[in-house]
Amino acid sequence: MNENKKILTIQDISCYGQCSITVALPILSAFGIETAILPSAVLSTHTSGFTDFTVRDLTEDLPEIRKHWEKEEIYFDAIYTGFIASAEQMDYIKDIIDSRLKPDGLVFVDPAMADQGEFYNGFDQEFADKMGALCKLGDYILPNTTEACYILHKPWKENFTREEMLEMADELSQFTKRHVILKGDTNEENKMGMIVLDKQDSSVDIVYNDKVNYISHGTGDVFASSFVGSIISGKSPSQSAKIAGELTKKAIEKTVGDKTHTYGVKFEQVIPEIYGLLDSI
């Protein structure tokens, strides 16, 4: 289905905890996409719920890896960015996009830096402003409402009206080449919605999945990786948002009730459902 398609994902490796590359690599591979990785950092665990974790920043390695890929004439059909370790890395990532992406390639930016009204550990508004600049290279950007608010310099609140969500998506359109996927619409009871905006034809769609009342680290990575895999598999943005939302919901459902599994969601158990969703949606 995705024969000869090659994608590069740039994000951290958390050695323990289901997030970032340890989520993106198996999900994209399950879609049949050859996936290369570029770690932004290596952490002993992710940063949510763990203390005294180790971090090795790999900023200095990024330009050297790019130079080697240039020598080997390695190019990618798509580049997908997730958790980036520092603002400095974004300039190197822009160089990689400029030099290693095929002329008709796609860029996906998941501005993984905040949730529930707060920055992740170590990030601030200056980082968000740099992330906004990186988003402008993206054909698709996939922020949650917290990340959107930081990019737009707007105050966050737990629930936004439909009109506010649509206005936010419209404002985010200046931070993407074409598509905005804004996660976190709560205006339908027991549903979680995504605003899907295409600024090229001014279309807006709202995609809903059943809501599971459970918050966990790593769900954004499951969603983003599934969305990217669906787009590369030929699905529309709205179809891809629906597939990604369904896979994320199913992964959460597999995890709810397991009090020993508090560090992520059991996405591995729903990977076999990918092809069924691609066929049915």
C-alpha cells in the first residue's frame, strides 16, 4: 500500500514509557511505511510521572547526521516532527527539511510542548514562538488547544465554545502551509472532536470520536502517528483524523482500569486494527 514511501520522524527516544519514537516507529511501520528516525534526545523515561530521569540532548548530532545523509543522497517522502528538545534544534530541523525532503514531500508538525494548560517540563513562551515558526513549514500541523493557545498568545481554558474553536483554527491557518488539525473540541456530549481546516479551499470539517474519560501521557503521539500514517496511505485529512481518533480511543480503552499502567496507553494492542479502519473509513 505504501510501497517505497520513506518517512523521517524527528522526536525524542524515551527509553521507558510509551511516547515519541517508541510510539511513532511501530505505528508508522504497521501502516507499511519505511520509517527512519532522528532522535532529538535520549531520556531514561519520559518526563510525566517520573523523577530524576536522565536526559542526553543530541542537538550537536543533528547537523552531522544531515551532512552524512547529504553525502549518501538520502531523501524522504515526508518528515514528521514531534517532541523537540530545545529551541536551538529547530534551526537544524529546518535545514533538514530544506535539504532532505523530496520536492513533492510533506511536512507534519506535531508541536508537542504542552497540555492541560501547562508547558511540558523545560519549555516556555520563547520555545512556543520558535515552534510557531517551525509550524509554518508544515503542510499539516496538529496542536491541542493548549499548544494552540501558546502559539497564538491566547489564554487557555478547559472548554472552548464551537465558535472559539473555529476562530482558533482560522488563526492557526497563518502557521501552516495548508492544513490545521486542532484537537480538543468538547462541544458534543461524550465526544471528543477535532477541527480539520484546509486553508487552500477554505473548507472546515469537525470530526468526532467517542470520548473516554481518562488522561494519559502519549495519546498525542498515538494520534499524530496514526494521522500521518493515514495521510500517507491516501486518506483525506478528515478520514485520517477519524482513523487516528479511533485508534487513540481504542488504545485508551485497553488501558483504563490497569492501575499498574500509568505511564502511557497500550497502543500495541490496537495496531492490528489499523487495516480494518483503513478499509472502513
